Amino acid sequence: MDNLPPKPPFQKPNPPPPRNNYKLIYDPELGYKESLGKKPVYRFNGIAKPPLVVRDPRHKNPLYSRGIPKSGRPFLKSLQQVKFEYNEESLGPEPATQVFVYNISPLVTADQLRYHFKTFGDISRLDFQLNPYTGTSLGLCQITFSKHESVSKAHLAAKLAVQQASGLKLSGKQLMVVLDGDGAKCEAARNKALQVIETEFAEELYKREQQLKKEEQKREEEMEATREVSNIPPWRQTQNNSGFNKNQNVGFVSSNKDQAYSNTPKANDTSVPKDIENHIYIFIDDKFVPPDRVYYSDIKHHFRKFRYEGIYMNSDGFFITFNNYREASSCFWTLDKTFVQNCRIKLKLHDAPKSKKNGIPPMDNRKNLPKDEACSLAISVIFKDLEEVLVRDIKNKIAGPCIFQILESLPKPIPIKEEGKEPRISTPEGPESIKTEAISTLPHLPRFKKRADAHKVKVPTENKIKSKLQRRRRKKIEARPLHYQLNQQTNDFSDSELEQEDGLDEEKAIDGKLDGYKHTKVEESTPSLSETSEDEEYFEKFHRGRPKARLPRRKSDKLDIDYTSSSETESDELVSPVVIPKSHIERNKKHALVKEPWEIHPLTPKHKENEFSEDGSLYYGTLPYNYPEDDVLTDLDGIQFLLKDDQDLQYLREALSSEDASDIGDPNYWAYRRKICKFKNGDVPIEGSPVLPASVGYERINSTGSAKSEGYYIIPTAEKSQYLPLRNRSTVEGDNQSTSRVTSRMHRVNNRRLAAGVEKSLLPAEADLLRFNALKARKKQLNFGPSRIHTLGLFAREHIDKNDMVIEYVGEVIRQRIADNREKNYVREGIGDSYLFRIDEDIIVDATKKGNIARFINHSCAPNCIARIIRVEGKKKIVIYADRDIMQGEELTYDYKFPEEADKIPCLCGAPTCRGYLN
Amino acid sequence: MELNKTVNVEDLVTRFKREGHFDRLRKLVLETFKEKESEGFAEQLRTIAETELEKDPSLKMKDHFRTAPLIAGAVDRTSLYENTMENIKNNILSQEELKVNVREAIKQLCYKETDGHQET
């Protein structure tokens, strides 16, 4: 290509610049080819003499499509266009993700639109434009596609919508869809539509006014004419003035009143009030209601259906006043040009001046007055206001505080009351926390208070102490959680009652000094029950001795007491409360030992004593470490632990020899009760004590101890689902019965054969129809009753063969929107169960309020029925068919086929193949 | 001039209140009431409260914040407030001083208003 082609003359550069567009294609001097001859071949403007054939150079290489040899790059069949996702870095406006749909038929609903446009992409917003006055569709809609995934996807969806939905026919009108990025088009169209509506509205108003005016004029003229012709009673003459000239009306009425009454003998209360102009009223001209034919009562009767304020009349006619304009206008539209006593009445609607808003007429009258009057009036108004305010002030500022003062000054309710309150507040958390938390913190709290009480109580007479303590005890027991009370009661009934009696006997015998304490001690027989009161006792005792002993000293104090109590058990006064039960134990052990070698082998009271006094550490037996009273007491377990051999027992016996034996019945039983009581209080780990069956998860523990006494309560479905599948027998394992039986189906088949082969040529749908009709008469015998699956269920009362129709699901047929509403309402009303059955996308059968027993059929994951939607006489119906043979008494179930949802409804069908959830 | 002489009563009253005369009046009356008659009033209250407490002894046991409204309700049901209001009307509100004061204030307002009209 070194040789340039001979250049064309360069003289005329201007006129045809494309002239020099030559290319030398063949130069014989470079390489001679015979086929092309000796002359060089030029291409001018892309045209050569032997026409050029352009070929894809890639086709020269037959292996080109395999790609570059030995490189991994794949062969591209076509050029790829580079696409950039729109993101925040992108330049330019965002691609449109909104479409504006117009020319929508007014019958199309937003839901329908949504349904159609959903196919193009996720819709994030669908603004269906409504006429703000009437709420009807404007035929405009703005749809925004969701940009959640990516903007370009939404844009694509929008484009697709424009492409495919334009021209789509919905309810007879072709949709028009355009891209509308910023919603301006929609806005404009909406404004335009609204403008049109408004102008129409205005025009209509104007027209109506015009018409009214015309009518009035005509009437006026008529009246003029008639008045001229005939002689009219004077009250009638007024009407051409007053009938239409409102400002003068009132004056005329009043001036003509006397005359009017002379002509129309009617009651006074019907006379027109002076301020009639300020009311909204309907006027019936007198010419339409001749006074000799139409009476007041007739008019009243005629208007009885409307809520009028009053009916007044004068010589001009009747005035029917209304409270609000709407009522008046509706009355006007319904009763205009109707007949009263064969007289056709024409109504005239009168609106209150300045509309209804500022229409309280008396105000207007009073408003503007000359100065002096205004002043005096204002003063009276002010004083009236002042009085009102003063009453309020006195109530709030004087009476209120006064009452409080009075209450404060009242003698305070008896201190015991307060006392009763305090533990009530403090104890609820008590029993549990005492066990779990360290002893040091909690127990102090009540003790301080108690001690104060103890001081108070110190001196009073014996009786008082007793009664007081009893009362206190009562309170305490009430304040405890229920299961404590329960235990208390059982104890009372079983043994402590007896003990109490014993104790009382003892009291009488012993010096009266500390009877009261004793009494309570005996009653508080369960270790955990006695804790508070017993603490009290300690403190009382401490404070007799050394009132200043406080917390830091507590431990040693206790030790002192323990020492005494354990070493000199015979001194009753100083015995800690649970020592009493202990003594009982000893006693019953004595009894027991006589009869049989009881389970207590090791016995050493001395040992115990030593332990306590020597190192101050304590023996707990099997008690948990921080058992509240374990620094002092031993219960049965403790004693069992302490008494190691016969010697121990002997010592113990010696120690307790002064104690009287109390009757505790069977010692074994007594001991058992102790232990179980302790166990129930949660003080003891399960091992070693009576073992309860392991919790299965659905074991309901009744706070009262008895399911019967619990009353009505709802078992949550979650709990039900744990045990229902185990017991549910609604699914019967398929035991296919003999086929020899004549089934109803065979019966029917026979019948059909008899009825001649009509159905041979029928279409399947019609065949369905026929079948249904045939079955209509053959509804199965069913009844509903409590179901194992869920509340009520439907049960077969006869054997149902496979494929037999069972029942039709009957209910109100409603649209989707209504169903949505209803569903909300039902939820609000607390109807938890759904009886809505969807037939198709927009039709739903609602059996909640109206329906048949088919609504009781429960869901099962292994159903024995199946619901089919069939057409009967053009209407879709839901019919339940047996999916297999159903035994008598078996519950009917079908698969609800709920769509999957986020919040799951647990399924309780109990089928082995249960999915676990309805949805 | 004829037109200017009419005054809107409502406006007048609101103006009166807005300028604080009303509240001052209210405070004044309440103060005088407290000084002069509150003792008798308190006595009456006390008797009512006591009868009420006798009727229902359980009230004593309740919290004061609960009993107080109950007793207040009982007081409402008696004619105590009406009577005291009568008293106030007769004794305090009928004082010439007070009335004159109010009248003066209102007249001033009146003038202001009409003057304003004239100027505009």
C-alpha cells in the first residue's frame, strides 16, 4: 500500500469533497493477477467496479468458533453489551420505576390491577386515584415497582408493564400504561380529572339555581296574574311579597298574624317563630296546601319519616324546620312534588343565612349592644363565670386538701392492720428468694420490723399476746403463695391439729408465761413455714437479754441459744420452735422403736451438741446448704443424720424424757408427711425422697393442687400439641374392609345404569354436575361433637364410602375484599377460628356466621376427605368428598391447604405424617 | 358615632379575661373566702366526712388517696357547695368595692374598644 493512487485534481476542493474517496484495491504493479487484468482497480466511495463482496474474516478460519486454541476464553457468539446497574454513583436521573396507568374502567378495583401488574414485578406501591368527593375511581392509577432488589430490575418491570399491559382489556376498557418516573403525569392527569369534575359540579349547581330561579319567577308571575283576576283573601296577598323576599318575610308574618289566625283556626304552638330565617327549613307555599283541605296534622303525617325540628305554619304556608342541611335536603328530594290529601305540594328548601356554621341566632341578637348595656351585661356574664370558677376552685383548692387533712387527723387504723400489710408486701418474694439467695441479705428485712413489734408486745397481758400472735400468724399464712397455704392446711388437718391440741394441753400445764409463743410454735410445724415467727421469738429473747445485739452478733447469739436449746432441751421456754416437732419425732421414735427397729440407726444427741458448740459449724443432714433455719434446727432428716447409733438414741431419749409424748398417729405416716412436705417445698433434691414422675412437658401443675378447683382455663395450643398426637384417634389406620359389601357407590352405579346411559356423551364438567345433583339428596349422616384435634369436629354417623360426597361447605359467598374486612373483624371480635374457604381468586365462602356443619370439619395432614370445587348450574360450590372409606364415628378431616405464612398455626391432627403446621 | 356605640359583649368579656382582670378577681375572692369563711366550711366538711366514715367504716382502712375522692363525691352530693356559693355571693361578691372595681375595669375596656373604632 505504499504507492498512493494517482490523486484526482486538487483544484476544486470545495464542491464535491467526497471526490477523493478512492482506494486502490488492485495494483498490477505490486502483484499481477490475470483475472483482474493490467489496470489498477479503484474503489470510489465504497463502490468498486467488480462489486465487492464483504465477508466476515472470521469465517475464513473454520476453527474460529472453537475460540483461541489453548486459551480458556470461551467463544462469544455475539458482542456483549456492557450494562451498568444504577446505583448511587450513577449519573443522571434514576430510570423510571413507576408507571402511570390510565383509561381504567371505573369497575376495576385496585386489587385487580395489583393482581395483573404483579406479573411484571414486585409492586411496592399502588396508588389508585379516587374522586375525593364521591370515592369512585378516577380511572387513574400509579404503580411503583419495588426497588428493593435493584433499581434496574424495577425499571425493567416498569418497561415490561408498559410493553405488555398497554392495551390490556380490563372490564371492557383498554388500559393505557406509560412510564412515569416522578409521578408528574399521574399528578397532572389527576388534577385535570378533578378539574373536570369540579367544573361539572359547579355547572350543575348553577343550572339548578337557574332552574329554581326560573320556577320562582314563573310562580310569581302566575300569582300576579291570579291575584289580579280574583279577589284573594288578604292573608294570601302577602305571599307574593313574603314568599320569596325573605328579608321582609318576618315582618309581614308578624303583622299579618292576627289576620292569619282569623282565617286559619289553628293552635298557637304552630305559629312561625320570628327567627325562622335563621333556620334551615322547607317551605310549602299555601297555594299548594289549601287551608280547607290540608291541615297541620296532614303535613305532620306527611313528614313523619324525617327528623324535622318542628312544623310551623302561617298564612304563607308551612315551615318545616330542620337541624341540619343534609336531612332537609334529603327530605326535599324525596317529598318534593308529592301529594298530600290529593294536593300536589311543591317544596322550597331554605338554607340558613351564612350556611349552618355560624348559625346560632340568639348570639347575634345579643352581640352588639350600646355601651352601657354591654357593660352591665358583661359584668353579669363575668360574675356568672366567676361563680363557676369559684366552685371549682373551692372544690380543688380548699375542699380537697381539707378532706385530706381530716383523713390525716383521723385516729389511725389499728397498728395491727398496718402490720398485716407489711408482710404482705414483703413476703411474696420471700419464700422463693429465701431459698435461693444468701441468708445474710433477705432474712434481716422482716426481722427488724418484727423486733419492733416484739418490743411493743412485750408487756401486754397474756391473752392479748395470744390473740395477736394468732392474728399475725393468720396474716402471714395468707400472704404466702398458694402452695404454702395448701401445705399448711394439709398439715393442719393431718397432724398439727392434733399437735395443737397437745400443745394447748401442755400450755395449761406449764407456767403461763410463754404460752402464746408455744402455741404458735407448735402450729408452725413445717420447717419452712416456721421461719419468720421463730425468728421473732429469738429476737424477743435476745432483746430481753441484750437489746443492742445486732446483725454482726447474730450468729453468736444463735449459737448461744442453740447451745442452750440442745443441751437443756427440757427447758421449754427456750426451745426453738422446731425443736418441738423434733421432740415429737423423738417421741414417736420411742413409740416406733418399741414396735420395730426403725430406719434410724445412728443416734447420738451428745454428738450433735458437741458439733454445735465446738466449731460452730452446723449439721444439716440432707438439707441444702443455705436452708434458712439450718443454723438452729434439725428436722427429721437432720436427726436421722445426727443419731448414729443406739447410744445417740439413748441420749436423745434422756434429753427428751421430760417431754410428754404427743399423739401423732402412725409414726411412719407422720414421717412420710414431713418428708413429702419438705420435698414439695423444694427444699430437698428429688433423690432419696418420694420421686415424682419425670415431667413430660405438658404436665400441668395446678397452683391449688387440684385441677377441679382451677376452674376454667385455656390450655395453650403449644401445650396441647405436645400430648394430643399421642391420644388422637381421629386417624384410623387403614383397615380396608371387605369389598363384598354393597357400597352406596355401587348402589348408585346400578341406579345410574338403570337411568340409561345418558352421561356417555357428557363433558366432564357436566358429569360432575350430574353427580352432584344425584348426591344432593344423599347427604351423609353426620354429627358434630368435641374433637380431639380442635374444639369441635364433624363425625360420620354412618359408613362413608370412598369418593362419596360427604357434605357441601355452605356459607356466605363474598368477595376477597369483604373477606379481608371480615377476617379483621372476626379477629377483633375474638373469633379465633377461620371459617373462610376460598373458592377462587376472588370468591370466598364465609361460614363463620351463616353456614352448615361442614365448617366444623377439622384439618388433618392425613385427611380422610377432600374438598373439591365443582360447578353446579354455573355456580362454584365446595363439596367435601370422602377420600377413603370412612368408618362410623370417625372424625372427618380434610387438608385445609393454607398458604404458607410467617406465623405458624400448629397442627394437632396427630397423623404420623403431620407437617406440624397448618400453614 | 352611633355605630361606634355598640360593643360586642363577648369580645368585652374575653378581653376582660385576657388582660388578667378575671384571674385577679378570682384570686381575690378566693383569698377573702379563705380568710373569712374557710373555717366554717372546713367544719361542715369534717362533719360530712365523719358521717360518711361512720356509714362505711371500711373507708378508714383504705389508702387516703382512695378515700379522699370518695368523700369528695359524697360532699358533692350534699348541698354544701351550693350553700357556700350562696354565701360567697351574698357576702363577698356583693361588696361594693369589688363591684365598682369590676365596673371600672370594664368601662375602661369599653372605652378602649370604642376609641379604637373611632381611630380606624
